[in-house]
Amino acid sequence: MLLQAALAPFSITGRLVIGVCAIVGALALFVGRALFACVTPRWHGGQIVRQAFSIGFLSLPVVGLTAVFTGAALALNIYTGGGRFNAEQIVPQIVALGITRELAPVLVALMLSGRVATTIAAEIGAMRATEQIDAMRTLSTEPFRFLVAPRVLAGVATLPLLTGVADVVGIAGGWAVSTWSLGFSSEAYTRSTVAFLEAWDVQSGLIKAAVFGFIVTAMGAFHGYRASGGARGVGHAATQAMVWSGVLIFATDYLMTSGFTEA
Amino acid sequence: MSAPELEWRSVRKQLGGRAVLDGLDLALEAGRSLVIIGGSGQGKSVTLKLALGFMRPDTGTVLFRGQPLPGLFRRRQAALYRQSGVLFQGSALFDSLKVWEVVAFRLLHAEGRPRRQARDAAIEALSQVQLGPDVADLYPAELSGGMQKRVGLARAIIGRPRILFFDEPTTGLDPLTAAAINQLITDQVRRLGCSALTITHDLVSARTIADDIALLDGGRIAWRGDRTQLDTADDTRVRAMVEASRAPR
């Protein structure tokens, strides 16, 4: 009894480590299979287009609204902060830099982890619960190629495009609030933004977005594919997909930013 | 003598620490319709899932035409899929697709047939299960349970399979609809001249569909005979099932 109690922490730690290893292993296998399905034929073109429309086009309103308000709020904050050391004029430059390098890719990815990763997890989880995935296999169609690869490819392709839109709209939000209420001239604001921005600022954000696109769609598919236990399992899968894609977005954002800064 | 279409040889499978199948030996002969009956939890679904490659046996082998499944790179399993059709218990229709796309799924996505041709084939398969072309452009959720079963059957038969699998084909259906589905299954199996494996606890269904009936109990085949022997079987477990099926509800 005493020995059991003494060993309990080791038992709990061991179970935790095994659990983490199991999920990491399952995720690694899943990602490997997903990547293989993405880069080898046969591709289901119709599915890719359908998913690109769903992930990309239908996300435009939420991405646009997020970007415009973020750009506007950022401008106000920088104006207030800059005012503390008489540097209000740096608003256009910092808004442009903050939006393109960091805020647009991260916020777009986070919005899509709520809108897309959960949808993918719920869709695939419901298909798993109702034997549709098994049915697909018996119809000589590999579910990874039909369900997972199109979503991942669509995510990797559309997130940079959405981020590009968010770059423009976010900077426009900063411009709007700066010219309407902070006393900047439209021409000077635009000139400062264009003169300051470098191609790499935009490119690095778009590279991040492509990686986030993979994370959002792969996490949605991963958790949906593993869903079990009916409606409760599907709900759990959707939640897990959102939580873990969010965590991975922040973690990879730091790693990529760190890499880009050193490069 | 040629090898059976499918054969389970000394198959053992544990789930949750319990031996669901415990040395199962069973064969589906070419051109025969075999129905596996048995109570809940006796391993009927597991038997089917092993053949369809959704599970692997702990020990023993499942053979397709004398060769073990799934084969190198799952090639033999893929060959079985190409030559078979499955009617799932809950129909398992793809709810984001129209009925004709569900029925023609194999033609569209596995064989890459043109949509026009696939649609015509789907409408022909729907007519085989007594559904008109008017349902082709509906979504599965717009259909009744019986119609969904018919669509599932149309999807199973569209590629002219050599083996048909039926997983509890009448579960959840009213007696009239169940009788109609049983008759459709019998007609289609006869028309295609294929082998069929059905798992069910519905003895009415078993009597209609089967050439041969096997009772699965305790993870093994406890009794096997042709359908005419079901009512006269000496086996107490078969007698209990027959009596239970006749008892007023």
C-alpha cells in the first residue's frame, strides 16, 4: 500500500509521457500520410476547388473585418505610445510592419482555426461516426486523398491569399483612422507606408500563412479522423482542433519569426 | 475444387480484453448467400469488419480467394474492394453529395468516368432498387430511412460486384419496408449471380436472403445449415433464437 502510494507519481508521469508519445506519434504518421497524399497522384481537383472556395472565399468577410479593426486599433495604440516620446509620425511604418509581418498571418490563421479547423473536424468526425469513411474505402477511394489532401492543399494555397487581403485591408484600417482622426495627410501616410515596406516584410508573412494553412487544416482533419463516441466525440474533436491549431500557430509563429530575424 | 470467395481461418480477435472471436472458421462459397446470425456482442460485426479490412485479426487469417488479406501494400484488400459492394447498417451515404453522386461515387472518383456517363449509370442502378430519376438530384437527408437503404443498395450494386456485403440491412425499418429491402437484396444477388455475406439478428431477413445460415456464438460458428434447416435444427441456441423471433412483442 505504502509502496503503491510512493510509486504513484512515477505511474502518473509514465502514463502521461506514454500518452503524449502516442499522440505525437499518431500526429506524425497522420501528417506524413497527408503530405504523401498531397504530393502524389491521384488528386481530386473538384474537391480542392470546393475546399478552396469554402476555406478561402467564404472566409473573406471575417478576415476583412478582423484586419480592418486590427489595423485601426493598432494605429491608435501606436499614436498614443509614440506620443510619449514625440514619435507620432511612425504610425504608418509600424502599422505596415506589424500587419504584414505578424498580425495579418497570425490573426487570419486564428480566425480560420475557429471557422475552418472546427468545421473540418466536425465534418470528418461525423463522417467517421456514420461509417462514411469506411464506405469510401470500400468504394476504392482512399479517404486521405479525397478528404484530407484537398483540405490541406486548399488551406496552404488560400491562407497566403487571405493574408495578402488582410495586409491591404489592415493597412487601410490604419490609414483610415490616422487620416480621419489623428490628423495625418492621406498622401504622406501612403508615401511613408510604401517607402518603408520591404518585399521581405510581406513575403515572410505569406510564408507564415502557408505554414499556418497547413496547421489549421491538418489539425482539423487529424482530430476529425480520430473522433469516436458519436456526437460528443465530434464536439470534442472540433474543440481539440481549434485549441491545438491555435497553440501550434503561436509556437510555429515564434519559431519562424526567430528564424526569419536571424536570417 | 476452387477456393472459397472468403474464408476466416482460426481467427481470434480481442476487443477490450474480451475474445470477441475465438478461433472462427468460416467460408463464403462462390455464388452462395451466407447469412450470419447471432445475438448482440457475439462478433458478427467484427467478422464483417475483418473481411473489409477495418480490423486485423490478432491471430489467424482472412483469405480472399485463397490468398491472405490485406496482402502486400494492401493490394489484395484493394482487389476485394474493387469487386465488392457494401450496404452499411446506417446506409453511410455521403450527406454533402446528391443521391446520384453518392450512387456513382465509385465511377466518378475511383474510375474517373465522365459525369454524364456516371449519372446515367446511377439512374440505372436507382431503377434497379425501384427508385425513379426524380430522387437523383435530392440529398440523402431528404429521403426516408427505407429510401436511404435503397440508395445504399444501388451504390453497392453499381459496379456489378462479385461479392455483396450486407450489415444489418433491415435494422430500424418497419416490417413492410424491411420485407421490401429483403426482396430487393434477394433479387439483386440473384440477378448479379454474386456471392453475398449478410450479418443480421433478424431471422425474417435471414430466411429471405440466405442460401446458408451460420449461427455465431461465443466467438465461433455454433451451427451452420441451409435456410430450410433453420426451423428444424436441434441446436439449442438456434432453437432459442427461432423461438425468440416468434415470441409476441
